[in-house]
Amino acid sequence: MGSAISELPAHRTPLADAAEIGLKIVVVGGFGVGKTTLVRSVSEIRPLNTEEVMTEAGVGIDETSAVAEKSTTTVAFDFGRISLNDTMVLYLFGAPGQKRFWFLWDRLFSGTLGAVVLVDTRRMDDSWYAIDRLEHHGTPFVVAVNRFDDDAAHHSLDEIRQALALPDHVPMLDCDARLRQSGKDVLITLVDHVYTLATAQEATP
């Protein structure tokens, strides 16, 4: 299934007439980690964004110290689409990252095939809630470490896995949410992971 994503054309394409199977993917993570950027970079259609300009009303409520350059925030969800083949489509939903919008997450998780947890190593604590909610729902997920240019720590994937107490069976990989190919690699990893889990479950007597 993963190879089908890698063969996608770089240009924006209409939905195939034969498309009949829709698979829902949610992208979650802390505020400013790159969820909107990831959905925007991989979508084969013009993505739907619900970004609003941040105002002084959020001062003292939203934690922005680590992302001082960010001036907008997602207030509902982002939406994009990727076709796996002529009949199967991935629908991508980027969840809002600020705590005051987390009440939307459980609704977004409903009917989800799997999820991508985006991690910013400068603020790894912001990843805990996403991982906890996905585990609570029993939703398969992969962890993608979005490397920022000003991240001086350069933690290895093994160090990040240990810090997040992630079991070995949860896939983890580096990514650059700005790059289409990098985002596609993350989705390939997720689809392959979900397929492996489903195959193992079917083989269990």
C-alpha cells in the first residue's frame, strides 16, 4: 500500500471517478509543531485551513514562548486529500494544537484509520496528550519528529523514544513537514504500520 503513495504526481489532481473507499488519517501534536504545514505540503487538492490571527485575547492562555514567530493558529481543523490509487483515498485532518481546542480531538479520532503524532524536540512535553488520547482510543499511530532549524539539541530518535516512553513497535522517523516527499514518507510509514497490525490481528486465532 505504501508504494501507491510514493507514485503520486506532484501536481494537484481531481478525485478519480472510481474512488469509493475513503480512509481517515488525523495529524496531531502540540501547538506550532507543523500540522498545518504537513497537511498543506502533501495534499493533492488545495487544503482547507481554519487558521486565524492570534490576538492579545490569548495572552496568558496560549503558550507561545517556544514559537514566538507564529502569528496564526488552527481553530477547528485542517483538511487535505491524497489518493492511494483509483479507488482508495486518504483524507487528512490536522487537529488544533492549543489546549483550549483539545476538546475537538476525540471527535476527530472517531472513524480514524490511524494517526501521525508530530513532535517538536524543543517542546516534547506537548506530545504527551496526543499519545495518551490515541492510546486511549486504541488508534494506531506513528511518531514523526519535525526537525526545526533552530533546534540545537539534535536528540537522536532513540533518545526521543526513551523520553516519550514509546514501545518499540511504534514507528518513529524524522521528517520535514515543509517537504512533500518527507510528508509522504510519514504517511507511507503509517499505512504500512496499520497494514502490519491488521495482518497480525487476522493471523491470531
